[in-house]
Amino acid sequence: MNFLYQIFIQLFCFGYWLSSFFTEKAKKGWQGRKKQKKIIKALEKEEFIWMHCSSVGEFEQGRPVLEAIKKKYPKRKIALSFFSPSGFELRKNYPKADIVFYLPLDTRANVADLLENFNPKILILVKYDYWLNLLKALKIREIPVVVISAIFRENQYKNQIFANYFFKALKNHITHFFVQHDKSAQILESYGFSDFSVVGDTRFDRVQQIASQKIEIQWLEKFKGLKKILVLGSTWHSDEEVFLNFLNRKLPTDWKAVIVPHEINQQNISHFKEIFGEKVSFYSKNINPETEILVVDAVGFLSQIYAYADTAYVGGGFNKSGVHNTLEPAVFGLPTVIGPRHEKFNEVQLLIENQVVFPIENEQEFEETFQFIQAQNPDDFKRRSKEVFNQNLGATLKILDFLEENKLL
């Protein structure tokens, strides 16, 4: 199986290089990795606390742990790595990290080059992104690897031979798992693991931090006026199919809508003008408070925009990867509508069970669910959401306590 993995990595690298000629995202990732080689080679042999995140969502998940470490150990050097260009580009200037870099593609040569001058005391992996050549190299160097907010599902891997190989590799190379729920623990136990703790999801801690640091958004207050706001966050074209007609023709007169697309580029936002005409204005241009719909064509606002909302829709649920972060609106007690692909996310199931999040399948269900939500008492959503958060806060402190008790920091 190891031989097959090495072949897979070589093919993966070739495919990544090839796609860099055709997609901007792959191009940024390929060129960024080439540029950083000199930076990594120039590192002195200082000891780093290293956190790796696949992309932006995983960074937000790991952020409370990273910041708790930095607060308690301010003199420790912090390294932060990303696989995805979207994560790296957004957080390359993150002030709590001493170095932010792309994780090199997982060939043996790339891993050797990385660790030649880079000296991590520990690697903290957020949720997943297991690269076996890297894990093996860290094991040889006796560098511990822990995984936070890990989650495993039954029948996650259809091929049992691959599943056996995968979990055996993890068992040999991961020091400890901090898993989100008991089901994940049971799966690890079934493969012979004993080094794991059920601590919950650190995203609850992160969004609670965001909510407690409310930032006034004057332009949004002016746009909202005395009306209610429906925020449609992290949306894709597949999401738009269920709500654009509603916004254009059926949005109640005492409501306004704020759309925050997941990807901001001219191609993704130009069609809003064609659909809504004079009803829409854009953040990047002069916001007209008289319009009914605002498209926020900028990044970095969404988590705070939810604080001004009365109802939310979170996108991604009509894509293969699944729904985006529902905790961001839920922390404000917002009733939230999502698409059908949500089964991979434990926190979404908790919010659905507690009638805070409502999945839909199509345009008609979107309209019906919106009407249902408006007929309810808003305080009931806030109460139920608060109960979910109260039961799930504290993962960060549990992780930090374990790392200190076991002298991993």
C-alpha cells in the first residue's frame, strides 16, 4: 500500500502542476510553494509550535487553540501552514503566527526539504489533512502529532482494505486525537486506538469569541434601517437557484436581504444586477440604503454581518463538499436555512435536532420554511441555540490542559 501511496502522490503532484495552467487557485498554490522554498531554507533551528489547516474553515476551527497557546506562552514561536490557497491568501499576515506558509506537496523530497531547517516541537492538525510521508518523517524525528476537532463517520471509506491501511497508518503516527463526539471515538476504538479524548468541537469556542466582540458596521446599520434582514452567507450558484426568485418577487416589504457570495469575483456577482436591476446595490460601489438587496462583494465581514440579521441562509448545502459554517449565525440565535448536504457535520445535526437549523431541498421549501420561521417566536430560537452552545463550549481548554499535562507544549 505504501508503494501505491507514493505513486498516488507523484500523480497528484503532476495533476496539481497541470491544473496550475488552467485554474487561478491551483496557480497560486503552485507558485506560492515555489516562492516559499527560500524562506523555509533560511529558517534558523528555532523550536516552533506548528498548526496545520487545510483551508479557512479549519483555521477558524483551530484558531482558539492557537491563540490560547500564544496567550499562555507568548514567547513561543508559532508556525501556521495551509494546503489551500484560499486559506493562505486570507491569513498570510495573521499576526499571532511568526511564519505562515504553504504545506509542501507530500513527496519524500519535499518533506525532507521542509524539515531540514524547520524545527517543530509539535504538529497540531486541525480536523484532517493527513499526509503520510510527512507523518512518517515526524515520527522518525520523534515530533508528536495531535489532531483537534477530529471527526470520523461510519462507512466513511467504502474500500475496507484502504480503510484498514489508513487507520493503521494513523495509529502508528498520530500521538493523540481530540474528537468531536462519541461516535468518532467508537470508530477509533474499533480500529484499536486508545489515544483519544472526546472534547467536542473548538468551533463553538471560536464563534462564541466572535459574538462577544461585536463590531459596529455602520454601513449595514444604515442599509437595514427599521427593516428586518435576511442574510444569505457563503452562497454558490447552486444555492441561488432556491432563493433568487423569492428575493426578486416574494420578499416581504418589511424585509431586506444581504447576499455574501462564497467566492468574490466579477463573474460571480455581475448577474445580480441583471436579475435584480435597481433593487440591488453593491458594497464595492456606493451602497444605496433605498435598495432592497445588498451584495457584499468583499471578504471578512460575514461572521459580524450575522449579528444584524433576523434570519439566515448558509450556502454550500447543494454542493458535494456540504454546507458551510452554521455556527456563525446560530451563535446569535438566528433561525437558519440550509441545503440538503449536511450529514457530515455534527454541529449541524445538533442544531437541526434543536430546531435552530432547517434543511430544504428546493425553492418551494425555501419559501415555506421562511414563512414557518416568521410565524415563530424569535426568542425560542435564541433559547434553543443558547442551550446547544452551553452544552458544547470548552473544547479549547480541555485540549490545552491535556497538552500541558503531557508536556507537549
